[in-house]
Amino acid sequence: MGTLRETVHEMKLAAPALAAVSADDRNRALSAMAKALADNRERIFAANAEDMKAAESSGLKEALIKRLKFDDSKLMACTEGLKQLSELPDPIGHVTLERELDDGLVLKRVTTPIGVIGVIFEARPDALVQISGLCMKSGNCAILKGGKEAENTNGVLFEILRTAVSEVAAIPDNVMIRVSSHSEIDEILKLDGDVDLIIPRGSNAFVKHIMDNTAIPVMGHADGICHIYVDASADTEMAKSIAVDAKIQYPAACNAAETVLVNESIASSFLPELVSALHDANVKVRGDKKAAGYAGLDEVFEDPGEYRREYGELTLAVAVVSGVKEACEHINRYGSHHTDSIITADDKAAQYFFSMVDSAGVYRNCSTRFSDGFRYGFGAEVGISTGKLHARGPVGLEGLTSYKYILEGSGQCVKEYAEGTRSFNFRDRL
């Protein structure tokens, strides 16, 4: 085996061959991957137990340990995700524009894979499965780099998936590689001639490091600072249930709520009830002096910049706002443009919230935890993008495709059009 640079270059050359593999063969690979995971569950769990033991001994944060754990529920989610992917329509080869430029001169825009995608993620072994499946379905080659905390689990998962894929003869050999050392990340970041896209999943500092040290396009998000705004007309029992779910269902997730905003007209009655419900769920509640004037908080802060904090654990901030306008201003100022939800019975307030909150996911009367590729029916996701170019929100199959323009003519030359002896007619066929 050659150097990493040589291996990735060979992968780049193989990318068109993978793009040309039929949808049926790519779906066979996905089915083989799902079956292989189920067949090797004990081997996977044994490897994960080693990683969990090492993580607990090293004092790894509880939030990261929860992400690291790969149990029956995560295995089932991974296999179901692969099955769901195999049942989804093929994202490749769709004609999204067909235009006759002139008689016998027809332009088409056709969806294609991006090519070679490097995904760098921290301690989440299930991410390796999701990414591998999405890349296979969308015809993309995948470079996978997981966190050192999950080294044993990732190694076993990768070998199982790669062996399963190799059973489908039509799939080229070198469409999946895994790298393990930190130095290899820096090497990958220099391969802008062969790697088409980098998707980092991790902390703010980690994502910023990736963005600052590569010429390769980067897609993803740094923070997951999500909000719930409880409006004056909200069903308060619904609001409490949603707020607790959004915080405790998986507090380490990027779509977990970090701040609850409460309309001041209901703050005196609702905020104490909310804090009590959060305390019952073992959540520490923080806020500024204004919020503390309505309910007993565990911690009071003076710096409004504290509302920019992503906790990733059982800690939540609360704030009191004058109404939906101030709520939107707060979210746009302190949030991360990830996912934010309004709890309201007022249609006008909801529409204002939808229009004015500048986030990838804007919800009404439901938990922010729904911001997920699997829950959107995408099969899975490679990450969640808070940017506005190419892909936004949970990045599933559509976000892993690009397109090419195909032009078929019958001898036309530009000279005739430049001199005015011929003209375009521009008739759309789609």
C-alpha cells in the first residue's frame, strides 16, 4: 500500500467508476452492510466495551462517553438507517433542467456525486456507519477519520462494512478508507487536488481548526446552540414537556436545547413551573438577573455572552423576553443558526418566528431534537450544516450531490450566434 496521498489520489481516479455503478448495486451494498452489522453485533460490542473502559479510566467527559457508547439501540438505528437508505430513490442521474437552446442543441443539468468526501468526526461510532451508508447510496468515495476514543469500535465497524461492500462485484475496491492518526488529518487537509469536500463533526475549536487549515471546501457547523421560545399563547404543559425533552433526551447532541426563552406576560407563573420540571429531570438551570427575578435559579450570571454557551450536558439557560420580536433577536444574536422552536397557539406569532429566525431548522410546537437526518426520512446524515451554500440543515443524500451540465448538439458553433446569423430560442422541456 502506498502513502496516504497516493491512496487518496487512486480513490479520486476511482470516483467516476463508483458514480457509474447502478442504483441496484449500490443498494445491494447497503443491504450487505446492514446484514453484516447485525451478524457481528457481539464483536462490535466487545470492541466498544474496550473503548468505554478506556474512556472512563481517562476521565472523559460524560457527554462524550454517551456519544461513544454503541449499544443495541444504536446498532438498531444504524441497521434501520441503512435499510431506509436502500429504499430511497436514487439521488444520481436526475435531470433537473432540460432546455433546448436552439434546434438540435439541448442542454441538461444532471445530478452527480460530489466525488471524494473526507469526514472527520469525534467520539461517535454510529457516525461512521451513517456516513459510509450515505456515501455509498450517493455514489461518493469516503475518507473516514474518527476520534481516538472510539479507535477499537471504529476499526471493527470499518472492517465489517468494507468486507460487506467488497461482496458486491460492481463496487470498485478503493472507495472507502479509514485513517486513524491525528497527523493524517493534517495531511488530508492538504489534498485539495483530490478531496472535493471536508465535513467536520465536533467541537467549535475542532471545526474552526479544519476551516482555517485547508483550501478544500468545508461543510458543517461549529456550535449547536438551540432555543425554545415559549410564547404568551403557549399551552404551558406542552411547553414544559417539549423543553424537558429537548434538553434531556440526548443532552450531548448538537440539536439539544441550550436556552429557553419565556414571554414576560407568563413568566411569573410559568417560569417557576418550568424550573421545577427541569430540576425534577436533574437539569441545572442558569440565567441572568431578570430571569432570576421570576424563579429560583441554580446560577445567576451578569455577562449576556453566557447565552452563547453550548453545554452538551444537563444544564440549561433561561431568559425572559418581551415577545416574539425580542425572542427572534435573542436567537439571531446568541444562537448558532442550527434549530430553534416556538411554542405557541398564535399563527401570526409562529409566522413571524418562521420568517425572522435565521436558522437551518425553525419549528413550532415540537422538540428541537427532531433536527436529524434519520427523523427527516433522509436515511441518516453526514452532519448538520448551518451554512447557506449548497446544503443546509441535516445533510442527507441531496446534500451529497452536485450536478453537471450536458450539452448535445448537431454541429453548432458559437460564431454563428456571436455574429447574429443564428439566435437562441431557449425552450424548456421540463
